[in-house]
Amino acid sequence: MNAIEENEFVDGFRIISKQIPKPKAILCVSAHWLTRGTFVTAMEYPPTIHDFGGFPKALFEVQYPAPGAPELAKEICERVQSFPIHLDFDWGLDHGTWSVLKHTYPNAEIPVLQMSIDVNLSPDEHFRLGKELAKFREEGVLVIGSGNIVHNLGLVDWSRLRDSFAFAWAKEMNDQVKDWIQSNDFSPLIHFYEQSEIFRKGIPTPEHFLPLLYILGAKLESDQIVFFNDAPVGGALTMTSVLFTTHYA
């Protein structure tokens, strides 16, 4: 619903896009594209995918008509050495991508690619794949990991969805993740399933956490670390976002 609402998170996305250089292209790893093997969209005009149900008609009417970047997709396939990357001509931009980009770059003029999450890779392999994406960052590509640090829909208090509150365990986990990021201690985040019970509560399934590992891998030595949209939703979700950037206004 952030795609069509006005709230603090929407404001946060708008503000952050004005504080970093305009990218030449955007590569998004979304929690909502799980595959066997890693794929990157390679069509000229990726379709807007409405991969959900039960929401208002206005959400299904949203379109994000950004161009694709077929040549960049081919480059990624050629230049990533650790893992084979395959071109995809069937997927598009799912809501993990367009619900964020709709606010950060509303004119949809910047070319956008999506990269899938290979369910066969280990967390360490996702992180290592992220390290290979750092070279593209240095060439002006914005790499986005779209998911949530804390994401347990089964424990959300739906009656308090409009309230900014977190259960104690969710706040503890979110704060611990931020501390590890701030101190550049990524090993516990890569090995999140070896952490305490609160991590098993906050990450009941890995797909919403794994995009973070790509961003941690793509971090440059010179990056500043900026947290924004740092607030919980419904007790068991957090919208906390982290920006790694060498240029921050």
C-alpha cells in the first residue's frame, strides 16, 4: 500500500533519492522473484507485475513504465564470474521494485533491471554475488535490495497496522542488525540462522532478508552508511532501510 499512500516511508524514499547522484541505471534484487538459477531481466520494456491479491483496485492500476537495459543485462551475465547469470525475457518489475521506484524516481525515465534470488544458493553465496555487483555501482548503477529486515506476516497485529510499534523481540532484532551493519560486522548477518531465537521469529522464511545480503556484499570501502525509514509496522515488520553511498548530500 506504500505505492499509493502518503506516509513517512513514501517521504523517506523521495528524500533519499534527492540526496544521491542520479543513477544511469537501476538493478533491483526483489524478495518477490525466487528462481532456480540467477536471472536478470533483459527486455526493452519490462512490464509492471501485480504479484498480489486482495488489495484495492487503485493498486492494480499502478504502472511503472521504465525502460529496460538489455545491454547492461548482457554485461552482468558476462562480467559476473562467481555464478552463472541468465537473461530473462518473461518476468518484469514486481511490486518489490516498482512500489519503491514509484516514489524515488516517479518519472520512470531511468532504465531498470531486476535480478532474481536463486533459492539454491546459500546466504554466503548471495553475499558473494553481491560483491560482484560492486563494480557496476562504481559505473553509476544503483543497486537496490528490496525486502525487510524484520518480516513475519504471521505475527503482525493487523488491528494496529497504522501504529508505529514493534514487539520487543522485533525491536531487539532490528537494532542488532543495525549495530552489525554500522560496525561493518557482516558475518552474523550472513549466518542469520545461527543467531538467537528472535532472528528465527523475524526471519521465518529467508526471501525478505536475502536482498540485504546483496547490498552488504556490494558495499564499497569508501561508503557512508545512512539509515532511513527506520520504523516498525504492525509489531512484526520493520521498514528500516540502509543506504551505502560514496556521495551523500
